[in-house]
Amino acid sequence: MPNMVVLVKHVYDENQLKVERETGKVSYEGVPGKISDFDRKAMEAALVLRSVGGGKITSVTVGPEEAAKSLREVMAMGADQTILVKEPTAGQLDSSATADILAKALEKAGGFDLLICAEGSVDSYTSLLAPMLAEKLHLPLITYAQSLQVKDGTLRAERILEKRMEVVEARLPALVTVTGEINSPRIPTLLQIMGAMKKPIATFTLADLGLSLGAVGARGYKLLEYSAKSKERRKVVFDGTVPEAVTKLLDALTRDGLVG
Amino acid sequence: MADIVFYSEDDDLLHELAGLSSTLAAQAGGGSFGVVMGDDKAGTASSLASEGVSEVYLYRAPATLRDYPEASAQAVAQVAAAHPSAYVLVGSTKDGKVVAGRLAAMLGASAASDCSSVQLSGMDLIVERPSYGGRVRTRAALSGKYVVACVKARAYPKAIPSGAAGKVIESSISPVLTTSMIEVRERPVSSMDLTRAEKIVSVGRGLKKKEDLQMISGLADAMGASVGCSRPLSADLGWLPEEAHIGLTGLEVKPKLYVAVGISGQLQHLAGVKEAGTIVAVNTDKGAPIFANADYGIVGDLYQVVPEMQRQLVATRGR
């Protein structure tokens, strides 16, 4: 009956980022937030383990008030309880600061056997949080897991690396990160979504955890510039009937020396 | 004055980091120190020592210990902690990022992964890394007694032997291991290497059934292209192998011509093709994001457009 924790990150919707055309400056104004997609896979992995071995799933995030939206999403999927560590500037924290906050929050919540998170988040994708957290909490860590199994207090996972795959075991309690390919997360029903709206979210501030913004993390990370780099594409759409459009396309590609 | 310490479990990256490390060390007025793990790497250690590295720490241990990032992190931490301050460079592989994260926590350091550029400015290490699947470029300054930067493969050229004679110092650790390796398997290497393909026809969710892949490979053949796909086709449907998956969690490709068929163009997919020369999009939905990220587009049903493209290619070019 492992008690599981699924870590969630609330991020800006990457498909709605606003980029200033001339300067390449990225603006977040009015950009809606959402759950980092890969976290739904971490949640699904926990749900699958729960369906086999029972246990309870707690989902934790560090984020602004609005991050409750992402917690509601995993609650609709089936999380038993959720914790929001409310910090309006969470988006500007580096991995080391977030790891410090999560470590404290998890110590406070206590009594968990398995921590699951995604291998990276859709925004910064550093993959550094889990190893930092494992170090701080003195937990065994298995990263890039493609499959999970828990038996007799031992976690067994298949790790997918660049050139090889490994089967690795760790005694619980342990921390595991899962790949984007581990599963296809379930889509909650409308009823489940509505049910999740009514469930409580345990909310803490940094002060509640005995922390302060100036005293978390290594404090040596300073963002200098954030700019969108995308090759300007020509965006020519060929019209007409299908044969006409295809002819225009192939003519263009021939002119460019790409076909023929 | 500050020293540079570098580590990777990958030999190519070690030689790349050796070059970068020497450059940074010269600027910082410090030394360049390499860490190499495993009994089988004595040769690597001595060649690094001739590439301008002041000292190479060769950790005597069975080669299999290198498969435990926590052991490597303990070794690198031991070397770094012997210096009052150090910039630590780690090869940004999957295991390398685990080493870096642990190392940063052990040393109380700030860290950045997937860095494509690492420069010294005063006492700060200025790094560039991608965010939002490469759409956004982040520049950050890392500072502190210790900092950790994970450097991407092929971001820097390999060091050239300089004739300088650095020292190889044999070292050892008694690592605390919290996981156990049950099995290691080489991943089957597919003959297909899309990262080197000049032309790619890539297909996405617009394809209705697996059998229709024949139509896609028909077009690819007529163009002299390889076949790739977006994530759902390999990961969810299993119609194509993982080696065909292009995107944030798959391959980053750089063909001269990329034809996206029935792919809507989510950011996760676009992250894998941002370096493509010319992008062609075929999609029924004229509002699909792929069109805003393509050079040429046809709004239409792939089941009509693809066979017509193949027909015209074969007819006019006699193939």
C-alpha cells in the first residue's frame, strides 16, 4: 500500500506565448497557465500503481494561487489529496530553490513511499529538480523510467537512455522520474472534473514551512534574457484545386533546388 | 582566480569539455581538472592530459560504476570540493543531468542544463539554454563559490592535443549506492538515422490507419526522402518505431526539406524541426499551427494531396 506523491508544475501555455515580432521579447501577459503536460503522465503512472497495489496519491505543487487549476486537473484524474505551496513568484525560481521548497513541504506532509515526477517540464525542461530533491531528501532516485513496478517494498523500473536501456531497482521510499512515453494519461469525465472542483486543496505559504524567499536555493541563478528564437518561415499557402496546388508547390520546390 | 572541473561518462563529450575547460581556465586564471570514471578509461585519461588539462582524476573502479550517476556525482564532488571555488562542467546527457543535479545539491551550487554556450563574464558563468522546446532562448548568469553547467554534445569542438603534459592522478571513492542494476541492454540501433537525412516526409495524427503508411512511403520514395512521424504515431499508436519520432522528446532533425503531412504542429513537434531548411505543410485545418511555421503549405486532405504529389513527381521527373 504505497503512499505516493506526484509532483506537478503549473506552466504558461506554450502555444499561447506572445512574442514581440521585432525584438523577439517574450511576453506572458494574459497567457493562460496550465499543467505541464508530462505531469499528467506521472499522475497516470501513480494511478496505475494504485489500481494494482492500493495506497493514496497526494499531488504537490509550488506555484501562484492559479496553480490550483493544475491540481484540480490531477484531482479529476484521481488524486486523493493535493497540496499547494503558494508562492506568487514561483515561476522565477530556479530548480535549486524549488527543490528546497518541495523538500520542506514533503517533510512536513511526511509518510510517503514513492515520489513520482516527469523527467522535465514543458517550460524549462532542466531535468535537474529530481536529482536535487533526491539529494536533499536522501532518497534513491531512478530517472527516465519507461515502466514501473512496485513489489514487496521495492521499485523496479526500466530506464531509457540514449544508447541503452536498464532495469534498475530501489528500495522504497524512493523518487522516480518518468518519460513522456510511459503511458497515455486518462481523460477525466465531466463528472470527475466537476467533482474535483469541490475538493479542498491544502494550501501553505513559504512562511508556514519556515522558509523565506531570500533563503531558499543556491541563489546564484540570474535570468538575463529570454527571447524567442524562431526562424522566420515564408508561410506561402498554395491554393486552387489539389492538382493545381501541388503543381505550384512542386514548382516552388524545384526553383529552390529541393526536388527534381 | 577560479578552477574548472569537468566530467562526462561519454568520451566525445569529455574531449569537447576539455577544450572548453582550457579556454575558461585561461580566462579565469585557474587550472583545468578532468574527472574520468572507470578502469577501462586509462587511455582516455592520458589523452586528456595531453589536451591542456592540468590534472585528470582517474577514478579506479569497475566500468559498471559509471552507470550509477550518484557514484559519478560523489567523485566529481570530491574533486570540486578540493578547490575553494570551481566552475563545474558536466556533459549534458540524460545521466549527466542526474550527476549535475546531485552535484549542485551537494555543493550548494546553482545549475543549468542543456547549455549550448558557456562563457565567463567577470566571476559569472554566462550560459545559454533552450526553453519551451527551443522556441525561447534563455541566457542566464550563474554565480557562487561553485556553479554547475551541463554542456550539450557537439556545442564545442574537441580539444586538440597540445603537447602539454598534464598529470593523471589515480583516485578512488567508496560510493554509497541506493539503486541496484538488474539488467543493461544496448538499444537496438536502427539503420534509420533521421538526424542525418537530407529530406524527410513526416506524418502525424491526420493518418487514419497504419496501412496508409504505404502511401506516405510512396511519396517519400518519389522524393528520395526518409519517413518520420510526430509523437502519437510512435508512442501512442506504435505504427512507426521510436527512431522515427521527431520532436521535443524524440529526435531533433535538420533536413534541407521537411514535409509535414497531417501534423498539426504542436510546439513539442516543432521543437524537433526548427533547424530544418524548408518546411512544407499539408493539413486539412487551415488554422493548424503548422502553417504559421512552414514555408509552403497546402490546405487539403492528405489522402488527395499525397497521391497527387507522388503522381506529379513521378510523371514529370520520370521516376
